[in-house]
Amino acid sequence: MLSLAAQLRLRLLVLVAVSFCLAAWTLWKGETMRAERDVRALLELNYRDVSRGFTDRADYQLVSIARDIAARFGSSGRLATEDAAKICAEEEVAEIYDVDANGVVVGGSRLVGSYMGAGAQSAEFLRLLEPDGPETLSQPDRPRTSDGKVFKYAAARFPDRSGYIEVGWSEERFLRFLRQRAYGYTRSWHIDERGWIAFVDAGGVVTSHADMSLAGKTLQEATGLDPATVPTGTLFRATIAGAPMFCYAGPVRDYLAVLADPVEDAFASRDRFMPRMAAVLLAVFALLFGCVSLMLRHRVAGSVQRIGEALRRIAGGDFGGRADVRSSREFSELSDNINATVAALRAASEDRVRRIEAELELGRTIQRAALPADFPSDDCFRLAASMEAAREVGGDFYDFFPLGETLRAFLVADVSGKGVTGALYMMNAKTLLKDALMADPAHDPAAALTHANAELCARNPAEMFVTAWVGVLDLETGRVAFANAGHNPPLRLREGAEPEWIRGKSGCPLGCFGGVSYKPLETALAPGDALFLYTDGVTEAMNPAGELFGEARLAATLSAAGSREPRALDVAVHAAVASFAADAPRADDITILALEYLAAPDRRLKTFPCDAAAPAASAAFLEETLDAGGCPPKDKARLLVALDEVVSNVVRCSGASGLAVAVRFAREPRGATVSVSDDGTPFDPLRVPPPDTTLAADDRPIGGLGMLLLRKTMDAVSYRYAHGCNILSFRKDFG
């Protein structure tokens, strides 16, 4: 067997070799990322410059026309005596206006006598009349007017400052100028030494390139890139003319600008730098290995040998022996630890007590960690909950979690036992209830209690039981489906009314009798209503005189709280119970869960017959709804594609008589959720395995690509079957 020093040196050699490889790889990766970041910044900068320069020329041209006409007439009022239409024809403009120093049109194509400050578009040019205003002014493109026209305007002040001339290009003239500008626009524009910029028109034809012999060819013929699939606004790689290139593409008016820089040029600095840096790293790591190897042999191995001798004496029964190696901080700590261990053997009973207390505290920490602490609060509902154990660990618990887009589950339960046993039983019951609720397609609280009861009865060696109240809130309607397994009934709080007990037929506690089925119950919450759930640790809290807090005091406390905000209700009841109990010892855990229903989600719904016209009709409804909700165009396009895939599948395969499309907008994060429901054959498309896209197209079974696309383009996709309907929902967060 190798000596300790030899083993340490061997392991050190492996560690140094691995560290060298990792450092070299990290450096290589860092230089690669830096080069990619630099080329991305370079291409984005050139894209902004080429885009800005393309349209700035139009502003300059139009301003020059306005300046020439202003110099030609000299002062305001002279245009009224001229033929405005003739001047427009001469200067190739669509409109011309003579505006005097008061902002009134005194001559021109139309609107004579009108005040230019009356409209937001024209009022911007009144800055020319200010003493320190600009000499000329061009206006950005305006949105289309009700008649579908778009004009681009520019103005120049008369030399005598008596007003200004305003001219406007029609959309046709403006676009014709841009087309003239586009041909050959980037022929002398280079990126680094061999990079280039190409302009591609709407038909995919190259209009400008460093190599103008490519003009007139399609982008795919010239570069191998398909304009329909070229990603915009992001860096990507492509092989062009046999050379790997970094590329960036983006729209410039009606054109697509494609920028390219050779990968070889982008990584030239890295490729020159890395061999020299690798040699330096190798020398550093070799020196490091030599120094550490000597230190391990002379200091570590000798110190370990002395520590071993001390341990052998202690193992032989010499508890008076001590380890005293101080060659380093670590060996000093090791010696102290050995000595402390020997001392601890003399006080085993105290150590056991301390460990038990520490384990109980750890159990309390684990139990609290099992209870959710981030309480939801949004436009639809708010919730708060708390649990105070009577001992280090308790048996009460609460839980809340979402069930799809519009359902929220919540529950409160009380285990018969306390301490560690009750806490373990609590965690098992909590897991069973949550799993049963989430696994049931209908999310039925009664079915979840029935399933959890069967599981607890099958394995209950401690013969414990659990009381539980489980509810599921439908945010759309305020409907609360619930079931009760021997638990205290909750209270409903409403504006202007006394607290109301939500009583109903209660089943037996969980874990008592097998084969029990629980009855589904239902109540409803109006916006502003609240539910208050609790365990019997609240109503059975005792004061020093032996009196119970009771249901009447609980109702009175909630009525006097003056608020239905969950956190306020939680604080008010805890404070009332603490004040009532005074110094009396607590006999039971206190658990509270309060929920306030605020409003239904912002949701829009429309139904359609399940026929061939459904995809187009539902897409028109979704597009109109998304436009009204301010959905960005890119996200709208993806949502429309997803809807078409889902509705087309429903029409083809479900056998449904009709379908409904619901759209719900969210504020944080800002986005939209689209739900498609149909009364066809129950079918969960998310359970179908995705197609193997690594196979050739002829080897893959037909179908499945649509759902794969849906999962990849949406931020969340879910399915549930409820109330006799398939409901498939997909969410897109707005970028």
C-alpha cells in the first residue's frame, strides 16, 4: 500500500491536471463568449446605424424641399397668390401649407384659415414660431388615418420669421424614395474587414450587397438563407458561401437587413491569445504542484502520524491522553476536537439531553418548512395562514395550491396526536390530500378525502386520526366546492352582515373507518367575501378560570375586526385568543387560514359551432381580444398559431357539438391565458408522448408536432376535464 504522502501527491497530481484542464477550458469558453458578445454588439450597432441612416435621408430630403420653398417665397402670405397644386407637382410633394406667425394657414393645398394648433400632429410644428425654435423640423411617421392614408411632413421657417412652410409626402412618394434609396445602399458598408450588410425586399430579392453582382437574386440564392425563417433581433450562425458566419437580421422599413461577419474574424483574437495563455497556465500549475507536494510530504504526513499515535492511546483507554499537534490551524482544530470528544464521553447524559432538544427543534423547523409560507395575493383573491404548535412540533396543518388556471385548493386539518408522532402523521396526511386533489381530473374535495381516508386506514399502526376541511375555489365564479371530515365548520364574512357558519353534513375523521365516502358540498363567495378556517385550538383555548374561548367569542372577534383582509383576521384572532388565555398553558395547536375572494379574472368568452369555420372564427375573436388587451404582435402571432392547432384538432377528432374560447389577461407577470373547452370525447393530449424529432420524417408516425410546437412556444400548457368538458389552456407571458 502506498504511503500517505505518496497517495496525497498522486491525488494532487490528478487535481492539478483536472484544474489545469478546467482553467484552460474556462478561459477558452470565456474568450469565446467575449468574442460572441463583441460581434453581437458590433452587428447590432451596424444594424442601428444602417436603419437610422436609411430613413434619415428621407427626412433630410423633405426638409430640403421645405427650406427651398421657404427661401423662394421669403415671407408668409405669398403662397396664397400661387397655384399650390402646381408647386406640389413641381416639388413632387402631396401637400403644402403657408402658416403665418399666428399659426394660421393662409395659403396652400387645403385647410386655409385653420389654426395649426388644433390638432396634435400639426401643433408640433408651432415650435418653429418660437423665438428660440428650430429653423427646420421633420415629423416621424404617423399612424394611418381613418381613410387609410399616411403622410410624412417637414417644415422650414421663412427667412423673415413671419411663419413657416410645411410640406408633406404621400405614402406612395415616401416609399418610392425609400426604394430608390435601398438599391445599392450598403454596397460600400463593411463590417470589420470581410463582413457585409445586405438589404432584402418583401419578395426576398437582394437590393443591396457589398457584392452588387448579387443584386436581383433571391436571398436564398445569394446566401443560402431563407428570409421566411431567418430569426430577427438575435445573433445566429449560418454557413454562407462555404464560410461560417455570425449573422444578425432585422426589419428596416419594408426591407430585411441581414448583417454578417466571418466567424474566423470574430475569433481571431481568441485563437492568437489562447496558446500563449495555455503555456503560462501550464507553468503556473506545474510550480504549484511542486510546492504543494513538498508541503504535503513534510508537514501533513508527519502531523497525521502524531495524531494517529494520540488516537491509539485514547483508544487503548487512556482518557487522560491528549492530542497536541499545532503545525497548522487545521491540525490544531483536529487536536482540540479530539480532546473535546474525550471530554464529551465523561458527560454523555448531558450530551444526550442536548441532542434530543436539538432534534426536537430541528423537527419543528422541518414541520414549519413543510407548510407554505408565501401567501398568494393578486387581483382575484388573497390568503393568509399560520400555525402555532403547543409543543416543539404539532399535529395541525394547512395547505393551499393552484389546480390549473382558475382553481385554488385550500385546507385546514388537525391530527389527533401531538409531538413528533403527530407531526409525522401530519406530513403523511398532508401529502396524501394534496396528491389526491391534484391527481383527480375533477379536483373533487370529497373524492380526495375518500382516497386519503382509504390510504390512512390501510397503514395506521399508531391508530391516529385526522379532522380536515378541504375546499376548492373557482376564481371564475366564486364557487367553493368543499368536503368536511369531522372538522370545525368555517365562517363566511360579508360586508354589512354578521359572520355566517358554513355548516354541512360532516363525515367521520380520516383514519377511523375504511370504506367511507365523503359527501361533496358547495357554497359561493361574492366579490369581497372571506372564508375563515381554524382548528379547535382556537375555540377550545382555556383561560386560567377553565373557560373555553368558544365559537361565540370567535364570531364576535371576526365581527369586530372591521376588515375581511386575511392577514388582519389572522392577527385579530391570535391576539384575542392570547388575551383570553392570559398565562394559562396552551393545550392544543392553533392553526388559522383566511381567504378573501376579490373578483373574477379578467376573462372574455365566446362559443362557436364545431365545424370547418370554427378555426377562422375563433382566430378572429382571439385577435380582436388580444388587440384590445394590448398584446405585442409577436406574442399575438404565437397565440394565434397555438389556437389554430388546438381548435383544428377539436374539430377533426373530438366529436364535440360545440366549443368555447376564453381569454384571460394577467397583470403580473403581464400575459394572457387562452382556454379551449369542448363537450367531445374526454382526451388529454398532454399525456401523448411527443414525437421523436431525431427520426427521419418518413420514419416518424403522423401527428404530434402541433402539440410539441404548443409546448415549446407557450410558457405554460395544462389540461383538465371538468363539468363534462375537455379544457385545454395555454399561457403566454408578454415579452
